[in-house]
Amino acid sequence: MAPDDLPIIPVIDLGAAPCDHLAALAPDKVQMLAAAGRALTTAPVQAWMDRRSKTWLNRNVTPYKAEIDRVAALPGISGVYALNISTEWACSSMVHGGRLMRTLDWPLHGMGPSLTVTRHDAAVGAWWQATWPGFVGVLTGMAPGRFAASYNQPPIRRRSGIKPLDWVIERIGVDRRTAIPPTHLLRQVFEKARNFDEAATMLRETELAIPALFSLAGADGQSVVIERLETRARLRPGPVAIANHWPSLAESPPDWPAGWLRGVDSGGRFRDACVVAGNLTALPDRFDWLQYPILNKYSRLAAMMDCVAGTFVVQGLEQQGQSAVPATQILRLEGLKPRA
């Protein structure tokens, strides 16, 4: 398909409306993602995951449970609870100064063309995110004049030496916790933090339901990757990159857990992303940096953000063979302002 024939990423101004309003505007996209989830996991497994996820959210401290309930109540929608606390997203992120670049990998088909950019009002200033209808957390966002930030999935704790068993042990541990999920915390950061320092403090100190990797770039030129356990944090000042593993256990405290790498060649993605981050003196004009393994068959989103200039560039991706190809036209928003 020629670039000009690809779908255009919609930009929706939600103003002060909650994120579930996007699902009401595009229920067909929510249904498509739910169907893709069933195809990946089977309908019985998705239904079981959905029930478990709903039960967990009922006792969780997230302020966004009612929004997920409203999405789940839409006619013909299923699997919404599982989607919203499914954090098996593999990603690569790079920060340098006020700039952040990232990819997001996930095996669900149809995510690329369903990508949506939304604008939000908050008392501390407007912010934008790349998202999907039905998802109420934040994975990739920018607040002009404040910061840009993204979430990466951390490694699975290595406990037994058998990865599938360690995944089960990790899920059991999550089921016992009631702290906020990382993607919901990141949304709170965009809604409440006035600057880089406040955002970093929230991401560093707020107790989490599960470990997380956050990338943060500030309008004051600061940048950092925050590696999180549930109640502890480790910071890597920019320019820096992250994939889906702890980069160096040699630098970790003695009780920092070893972990299984996630996604396609996490070590290779980290290596190449570090090179990109080190040279990130300005946002590239194109997505030429999207090369294997940063670009792989599971890549569904590529984004570039500059919170100083107010630039947000994003493109949806879909699998084709053993790689991913553009699924949307490139959306370039420039001169975004903190206030309307």
C-alpha cells in the first residue's frame, strides 16, 4: 500500500473528559482489539483473564476503575479488564534532553491502524498521548513545556530458573498486591505533575503493583530512566535508553532481582537504542532509526517527542512477515502548547 493510501491517525481532543470517552467514540476499534486478544489467547482464556482482572481491580487503589467499567459495559465489548491490566508490552525507549523516542511491541494484530492520539486538559497543563480506544492508562505521552514520558515492561523475576514457572509466580504475587498499576500511575503523572522534578518524584516514590521501567525527558533538559520495583527505584540519568531487562546487575544492590529478558532481542534493542540516545541532539526528520531489532515483527507503534518544541510524531505499525511495516501515515504535530 502506498504511503498516501494508509489510514490517517485520528487526533481527538478529549478536553476534560475521561479516557473511556474515546471508547464510546470508537467502539468498533475496541471490539477489534478484543477480537485480536481472543485470537491470541482463545476465548475461554480471555474470559478467565477478564474475570481475574476485574476482581483484582475491585480491590486496587487505581482511580480509573470506573472508566474501565464503563468501557466494559459498551454493547458487544469483552476482554476490557484483561486489556487494561495486561502489561506484556515490550518496548524500546531513548531519552536525551527534552526528547524521547520509543517503539512499542505487542503481538495483537490490528493495533497499528487502530492507533489514536488524544489531547487532554489538566489543571497543570494540556498533554497528549498515543493510545488505543478502550485503554485508560498511559503508555506514551507528552506534556509540552513539562515533560515526555513512556512505560516499558520490566523483566520477569528469575526465581526457579524456569521462565514459564517464574511468570506464574510473578502473576500470583501481583494478584496479592493492591497498589496502583504502572500505566495508571503514568496517567496520574501527566494529570498532576507540574514539571520534570515532580514527575520523577512520583514515578520514583509511588508504590506500584508490579515493577516497571519509565523513561522521562524534561523541558528543562533533564532526562532519566527510572527502573522500578514495587517499593524501590534505581535511576539512570540521560542520555540513556531502555528495553525490557535490567541493563547491568553488576551495578545493582545485592537484593535487586535477576530477570528474564522480554520481547525480541532485548539486549540488542538496548544496545542500538543507546547509540540512538547518544546522538539524539534533535528529533530526526524520519523514522530511519527503525531498524532491526528495535523494529521487529511485533512493533505496533513508533513515536518521537520533543517537549520543548512541542513536537509529537507518531506512526502505527503492523506485522508483515518477520518484520513490521507502516500501518498508518506519519502524524506530525508541531508547536503544541501547554495551554489551549
